[in-house]
Amino acid sequence: MSEKPMVKFQEWWTEYKRDVSPAHPGAVCVSTVSEDGTPRARFVGLKSADEDGFVFCTWFESPKGHDLAYNPKIALTFWWAEKGWQVRVEGKVEHINEEDAKKEWASRSRDAQLATLCFKQSQPLNSEDELYAMYRRTQTEASDGPVDKPYRWGGYRVIPESIEFLTFRENRMHLREYYSRRDQFTSWKKTFLQP
């Protein structure tokens, strides 16, 4: 395995997807902090991960978008139970560029595009019936034409400042490999942590 944490992440993620064939291979828990200091966590779909960081997409006007506008610090947690692996990432976010956001939008299914377009993420809803009525209305309005990316939707890149790889062991002798750096321009330092 690589001593470069982003390469190591890619190796683990590739092996997990190959060996497990999960329904949601990019599922990751994203944790933010609200303006009043309340921690909030939710799962999103990881789009990509490379030397530049981890990318996911969302509404900028969602609670997570508001949290990140106030405080760009973020944590990601991956738990791949079938492999006994956990990956924890802490860092800061930046917006991906509009061209990349449009590519991510184009990679979504039409149903996902329409659902994203018609709902205001995390806003109150009167009933499940209203949910379907809103979706049908958007389907009708969009007809068969292309669905343009809303300007309020886009992507975040998480620039990691620390990455921890935990290999779970039943005897509690978990292997914890911790990588940290001061910023994206400095080298990674590796240490081991006690279980």
C-alpha cells in the first residue's frame, strides 16, 4: 500500500468497490458546524477523489451549504464494514469551477436532475403527496428537453489537512494510520495512533 494518503485512499476505494459492489459506492458522511455551533452530519455521494481532494455536489442553499459558507471546515467519514475499514478526513472546502459542476450535473440521470431541480433541499413539506405533485409538475414543465443545471447547485472540493485510515480488528488491535499536513502545499506526515 502507498505511503501517499490520497493514493492509499484510491487503492482502498477501488478494492472496496471491486470486492463488495455496493449499491452506493461513494456514500460518505459529511459533517459541518452551523453558525450557532451545532454539529450536523448527513450522507452524500462522493463524486471523485484525487491529489486535489474529495468532490461532492449539493445545493449551495442547503443547510450544509449555509454551514460551509459560514465555516469552511468539514469532516468526512467513510465506513466500509465489509472490509473492516474506516477513513476519516478533516479539512476545508472550496467550490469546484462551473465547468466541472456542469460535467457533474450532466453525469446525473434525468430523474435525479428533475428531482434536484424541483425540490428546495431540507425545506418543509406538507405531505408525501405534495412531493410527487411537485415532481410531476417539474416533469411536465421540462418536457423532453435538456435539464439545465441550476445556478444554486454545484460542487465542493474538500482539501484534506488530515486523513486517518483505520483497519478494524475483532481483538480491538485496530491499526490506525494518521496523515497530517499544515496546508495543501506542505508534505504529509505519517504517525500511528493507539486503538
